[in-house]
Amino acid sequence: MFDVTTTSPTHWKYISEGGASIVFSYVGPSNQAFNHTALRLRKAPLETLNESLSEEQQLEDPDDPSIAFQHQVIERLLPEEFLPRLEGVHVNRAWLEGLARIADEHRPPERKARDAVDTRKKKATLATDLVGGKGLAVEIKPKWGFLPSATHLSSETAPVKTTTCRFCMHSHLKATRGAEVSEGYCPLDLFSGDADRIRKALTALWDSWVSTGGSSNNLRVFVEGQMLRPSATPSSIQPLADQLHLSAEENFTLYTVRDAFISRTLPMLLQTSVLRILAVHQSNLDALDIEGLVHLWARAYASRTPGAALTTGQPEGDDAPPAPPLGASMPQPTLDEWSAFLDVYINKHTQMDHDHPDIANLRYYCLAYLLSATFKDCSLIIQAPDQGLGAVTIIDLDVKPIDRLDKWGKLDREIVEAYRQAGRPTQCVAN
């Protein structure tokens, strides 16, 4: 395992961050171990950073779970050519504190107010640097690429869910609460494989990117390793205009840059099989919809005696306690269990009767939904060089915690009800 502390914190440049991690690109002297790599560090809420780690945590700081999850789970489902390199590396408190100080001046104020680099960690993740190098790199968070079957939906939700995609409904709810959303973007267009629809999706993503000053997280643009923050002034994206050969003498506008940007990225999205593979896994793994999973969970508890474990299948009487929240009594799956799950998913899933799910398969369907959520929340990095072959890579394929199932079930009801109440006429075009 490489030791990053053999480099100086000044050899790493802040690139971007999400809710759980912060990413740096190696810009130091040539180093065979770190050339063309990015370092992903875990963050922690500000109020927890002064808390001492337990003795067990101090003795054993595990690798980022996303590393093992990618190697043992994701790589069985996605071609290796679409995945970044991931491996664990050593860090220490003094080195992390130095890097955190350097990064602070580049971090968004809203992020700095909430969290910071977790300097208590002893390990970090080294990955392929997909955005910090030369040329143009584009990050797209595509989200859900399918409409659900009506089989497990209620009569109230089926007319909405089978015509309007989850992303468009959720965007409506967020907008009513004042959040910035990718207005006009429908993932089904991006996943369609049709040039005109993908162009429509890219246009909506671009327009939202500009109108929100780059804060809408469905599209990010990097030029020469620098994340751009657009504004209504064309000069704010001068580096992108230069990359697309739109010189200042041509008096470029936001629209001419947008058209050139789409012309550069559209062919790569048409040629890659990434989106098709993602949509298939998203849909197959979410065979019941969260509504069907909630119903299966309730059925499973109705068939068990009070206090019996969820795996026993014992008959139950009239004195049964109400079912606990979805997923509440289930442990997080181990890597061995994920491996066993994949054996079934790869070899038997398409032969299972998902229209009439067996309560004996409750655990299987819960894990399937978790994995579907991973594929729904990942991002694509499009490396689009001026000349030569580009590449499309899938990132952020982290395992989701099983205790989120109940939250997702409640959020689904909230999203759909808000959309129904608004009487929204949007109809997304199924693929």
C-alpha cells in the first residue's frame, strides 16, 4: 500500500467534493506511484472532528469500503474498461491537516460551514484522475433511466409513476422548496440512445449549469483540471471556449459555446454502451419498485410470530406487533453475502416471478434495491479530447446503507403525492 505522506500536501490540488468526500489531483513532480491519480478523502461533520476515535477504530482503520465493493461486486456487473482504478493508501493526521488548510481557500462556503477533511483517518482512496488532467472532462449524474412497471403500484400512484419519471417528479418537489434543480432535464432522454433526445438532455443540463452558476450537481465541467463556474457573462467560460476553439475574436456567446460543447460530447454518449448497461441494471434490480418492496416487507412480518427473526418464516397470530420500518431489523450485507447475491442475480434473476414475489426472498429484494440505488446515484466522467479517442468512466459506485430503505419509501410517497396534488401534466417518453 502506497504512503501518500511521502509527497507534500502542496503536490495535491483541490478538484471538487460531494456530501461524503473531497477529491484532489496530483500535480507534484513526476512520481510513478501518483502520476495521473486523484486522492479521495473522507469528510466528517465539523461538530464531530474533535471527538476521539474508539480504541478499536484506532487499531484498525479499514480501507474505504467502496474499494472492496468495486472489486468484488461492481466488477462482476460492469466491464472493467468503464471503471476507475481504486486502491487504499496510507495518510496521517499531520499530513491531512496540512492538505485541509490548503484546500480551505478553494472550498465552497456552504461546504466549509458543514464539514471538513476527517483528519483522524489513517487511510484514503487513490483513484484514476479523470478530471484533473489536460483537456476537457465532463461529469454527468444521469440518475434514473427507466419507468417502473405498474404491477406493484397502487391505483393512485400507477398513473403518475408510469408516465412521469422519478427524477422529473423529484425535481418538482425540490423546486417547490426553493432548491436549484436541472429544469427541463429528463434522464430518459439521456438514456434513450436517440441523438435528438440526447441533445435535448445535454441542452437542458447546460442551461441549468449556467443558470445555477455550476451548483446544479447533474453537470460539472472541468478544463485543464479546473472546475468551471459559469455566469451570464461568456468570459466566465473562456477556458472552455478556448478548448473548443472558439476564440475571442469570434465574439463567442454562451449559445455558441453550448453548441460546440454538445457537438464534442454527444458522439461519445451515442457510441458508448455505458448508459444502456446502467439502465438495465437499474430496472432489473428494482423489479418491485419501492412500493412493492414495502408491501413484501409488510407481508413478511404479518406471517411471523411476535418477536421472531425476519428469516424464520414462522406462522403468526392476531397479536403480531406492527412491522418495524423497512429494513430496520436487517444487518448491512457483508461482501460474502453480496457475492452470494450476485450468483443468484446473474444466473436466476430473470427467471424469478417478480410479479408474485415470495416472502422467502425478502432479503434478496432488499439487497437488489440497494444495488439499484447505487446505479441510480452514480456519475459519468466523459473525457473528451480535442483529437483522438475519448473515454466514458463510471464513478461513485458506493454501497448504500440498508437503513436508508425506510427513508426512501417515505420519500417516494412524498414525491409522488406532491406531484399528484400539483396536477403536473409532464409525460416522460419511455425508452
